[in-house]
Amino acid sequence: MHRKVISVFIAFAFILILCSLVTSYSPGEKKQEGKIAGKIVYNKKKHSLTLSWPAFGSSGNYVITRGGSRLASDFMPVGSTSAPKFTDTKPNADKYENYYKITRDSITIILSLENQIFGNNMYFYDRKYEKAATARNEINSHFGAIGRSGSNGEWTTKRQAYYFKANVDGQTYDAGGSGSASSAAANSIELGFYSHIGGLGKLPGDVKLGAIFTRPHLSGGANATCTFWRSVENVAVMRDFAWTVSQSTSARRMLIESTSKYISDVGSNNFWGSGGFIADTRYTSARPNWGGQQQWYTRNTVFPAGPGAMGGSYNMVWQGCINAPQADHINTPIPATPIIREKPFLFIDKDGEYKVFVPAWQKDRAGLSWSSTGMGKGKIQDLLKDWYVAKEGDTDTEINKALKAGKNVFFTPGHYSLNAPIQVNRKDAILLGAGIASVTLEPTEKNTWGCIYADDKDGIIIAGLLMDSFNSTTYQVRIGNEGANADHSANPLLLTDITCRIGGVQSKNIQVHASMQINSNNVVGDHFWLWRADHGSQRGGNARWTRDRCKNGLIVTGDDVTLYALFAEHYQEYEVLWLGERGRTYFLQNEPPYDAPDQAAWSSQGGRVDGYAAFKVANTVKEHHSIGMGSYAVFTGTDGHVNKKNGFEIPNSPNVTLEKMCITRFSGPGNIQNVVNGIGGSTATGVKRVASYNNGTGTPPYDEGFDLPDRESYPAYIGMDK
């Protein structure tokens, strides 16, 4: 009797667990996609697919139907079986175009090779089998149902990516519509927090979408300053691209065929944003307008010719762009990008297999990396042969083992909680994240160093990752060991679409020395947001200053480091500290910490200087040149008497130059008192600019030593053989 009760209880508990996983699917059918783990084996020689799954339900045969995609309009019967196994001997010609519904007792699971490879947080769409509105309706339902496009989504650990297969026979994914992308009539795809849209064609024009919209959730839609963490790449937008965003948002490799207002088509006439980044994109019919944006960085993008204003309030940098705005106090066109390698991306090749395209290095480039007929220069890698596909739940041991075995790592969308750093310790290794994949350090005794620890090796690429820290660490990302001195000029290291976040989420006290430290030479950074959070899910005010501790956003000791689109905010000492030679930064956006409690707690150079400069070139540096620098005062959490003496500080040296510097005050009583080295004026009387400072008449900074992480702070490699 006792055993029987236990057995009944276990069975009942199992049913409850099973039912708790069921979500709505269709009338009379309960969906278990991704919850009951099945398996598919493809036999290439026989071109057959064998399915197996754990038993579920209690009676009757399993009924198997097949569609060409997960959301295909039609699923056709292909068989039934009493055993939890079935072989389809006549599947669709493309093995990835076989999605199987297995139904028993009104419970349905879906099995596919794509889900088996990429997990549950990547969604694939195929216009060959689906209606035009299918993808749009599903994506929008995700954000409408759980609020990921509103304030509730800002701190979620959910991550997702939406991949579109190439259009066929003139079809598009456009559901049809008209007007601005923010209007209901536009039938736009709405992209929320921690989300990515990617085209799986070779060219952006291979995937045609209708309209894309990002909804600001502050001030009734007028304020996009917290519209973070989303990306789109390798697609065409046929109607309107309302990319209403701020930091940590990336739009790359796109074809924009038509437009209304683009950036500022939401909310009232008082709209404002604090973005952003677009690169390697062609606009075909109209010049966009970034009206209401405080700043923006645009790289290697082609605009239609014309005199139309393109907006922006303080600092707009246009690098390697065709038909960029004319230079003025706001706009800074730069003719070429001196050295660049575009971000790798996932696509489906003509053989039907998933590949990763790794673009080649290019020098002094203006315009696009691709053409209407060609992908551009680069190498193609086979995803299944050359890569390890990581899924949420994978450990640092598994990821490091794959790297050691010579695999590159594709991070599917997810929140990766690690007990030790990812160790990138070989030449040409690649880490590529999708869906704003995040790497988080768990508070363990072993893990006191950082999220990613890269050696001083040629050709390393780290792309598309967000680094969080739930633990006190030396840094979040470290490139090259202390004293790294190898010459990587023939094959530099690339860091692209990188976010480092201090605070905002965790409730415990943490202390991090620097979010990122670049010790290697010849490193190229293409779009960073280094952010000590000024707001978050936890209580702010005075608690934030002592709870979320981090001295520096970026420390550069390597030589010949080039950065594009650097956003660095709210760190407690120098936000960017540059000690290497021949450094270059094209565009900086900065706000100082909101929450320095008083001036005594926030003074530099031995207490002789109020606050810390946003961008500090050390007095020992002999050669440096950066352009397009903005720092904006927001001293709202202080005692009312906190100021910053200089926005920027550099040595008075003949080969050290900063150009196009801008400071202003957004809110709070405190001010930035000078633009650079004691000159340029105070934000107390409005926007202040200095066009160029080179060996000028301003007061040079005091000589000082800097507190840098030392060799003892770095880990020896953790054994990866176990």
C-alpha cells in the first residue's frame, strides 16, 4: 500500500510538472516544444531523418506530421507509431526544412534539426512555408505578452534572436502597411530588449522585411534614453526603419529602401535619445534624420546625395560615409576608416548548410564592405565543423574545452552563468554572441578575475556579448597579459558590439577594478558600451556609490589601439585611461557618475582636482589623436556641490591631439568647469566646444601614478583537461 501511494504520487507529480510546461498552441492541442527533449539523426547517404523522444501521454499512437518550418501554414501527415521513435524516409530535400509535430493525448512536441543545434532561444522563419505576417505576429506577441519592450524588460535575463531565411520567388516578409513604423497601420516588427534580428542570406537584400520599430517606454514614448540592448543585421527594410534607440544598440550590414522619420518618429516634438551606432549600411531613397538624438556614430554607410539635414544635437560622427553631412560644430565627417574588420555573421550557404562569414581586414575604407552581388572579402567557416554552438546552461568548462580543441564559439541567446573566465588562448579564435547573449560571473572562490581572459594572440575576435558581474572581480574583459608586446599589425585583434555592465541587477556589494583592460598592441574596437549603471532594479541613491563599485571603464596600455564608437559612463575614477602610444578614438560619449556623494569622495590627482576627466591621456604618452568627444554633466545624486574640472585631460605635447570636443549639462546642480586642460568654459553657461587642442596653452595635468591591476591579479590558466 505504501509503495502504491508513492507510485501514484510520483505519477501525479509528473503529470503536474508536464502540465505546468504546456502553453497554448491550437484548439485541442497542447504544445511542448523544447520542453520534452527529443533527438533527430540525419542520415546523409539515405537522406532520412530518425526521430526519437521520451514517452509521453498514456494511450494511443504518436501521430507525426511534418511542415517545412516551425510556423508553416501546412503540416502534412507522415506516419504514426506506438513506439517513441520514427524514421522519415522521404523528408523535404533541405534537411533543415523538416519540422515534426509529434502528438499524443492532445500533447504536441516539435522536433527539428535547427532547434537541436541552436536551442530554444533562436527562432527561424521561412517565407517559403509561412505567410508574410507570421514572423511579425510572433515577434510582436513575445514583447506584448511579457513586457520586454517596456520598463519590465530592462533587467530580464531572457535573450532571443530572430533569424529570417532568404526570400524566394519575389516573396517578402512584409505584411503590408503604410506610414511611420510607429503607427498601427504600418504593421511593423517591434523589437524589444535583448533581441536580435538577423538575415540568413548572403546579402542584405536577400531578406526583405517591411518595417522595424523600437518603442521608447519613457515619457509616453518621447524619451528613448533607456532603449538599450537590441541589434539587427544583414536584412533589407522596405518601408520604415524607426530605430529609436540609445546605447548598446547595433544596426549593421543593412539595406534601407524607404523611410519616414527614422530615429525620431515616436512621441512628442520633445523626443530625445542618447544613441547610437549604425555601420556598413546603404540608404537608397532618402536621407534619414536623427532629430532629437544627443549624439550618434555612423560608419561606412552610403546615403543618397542631397543637402537635407540629418539631425543631432551635440556630437555626430560620420566615418567612411558616402554623402555625409558637411562639417560644422555638431557634425564631424571623417573621409575613411583607417582599419576595420566587419563583425562575423551567420548565414545559409548555397549547399544548404549553416556557415559563418568572417570578413577580412580592410584599410582606409570608405563605403560598404559588400555590394549588390557580393558578400565582400572574407572567409567562410562551416558552423558544424569549425564551431561549438553554446546554449544557455553551458559551463565555462565546456566552452573552454571547445576553444582548446580549436573550435570557435557561437553563443546562442542566453544568460551564461560561469564559475571561471572564458579563456581565449589561441590565434584566430572567435567568440560570437547572438541575441545580446550575456556572460555572468557567479560569486565563487575560483572566479575573482573576469568574464573573458584573452591572450596576446593574433586575430582573436570577440563580438556581440554583454558582460555582467555578480561578483567582485579584477576586470570584466582583459585583452593581453600585463606587459604584452607582440606585434599584431598584420592580423589585429577585434572587439565588436561589446557591453560591460556594472550594477543595475545584482543586490550584493561588488567591486571591479576596470570593466575592460586592453594590454595588447594593434587592437581594434568597434562599438563598446562600458556602463556602470546609473539606474537599475535595486535601490539607488547613496547605496549605489558603495554597492556598485568600479574605478575605470577602460584602461588601454597597448600601443596602436584604435576604437570606433566608444560609449563609457558613470565610472568612479577616470572613465577612459589611456597609457599606450599612437592610440585613436573616433567618437566618445560620456556621462560622469550621477552619484558621487560629495567633492571629497570624487577628486583626482591627489585631491588637487575636482572630479575625474572622462578621457585621460597620461602625461607619459608621446603620440595620440582622437576626435568627436562628448561629455555631459548629470550630477543628480550628490550633495549639490560636486563638479568636474575638465571634461578631457591630455599632456601638452606636440603629437597629442584631441579634436571636436563638446561638454554640456543635462541636469543637476554640478558642472563640468572646462572642456580640456582648464580651457573652453563651463557648462554653467551652456554648451561649450573646443575644435582642437594640441600642445595648447591650457594647464597640463599633474604628474601622477595610476592604480592598475598587477600581475598577481591575473589568473593562471585553470586546468581544462578534466
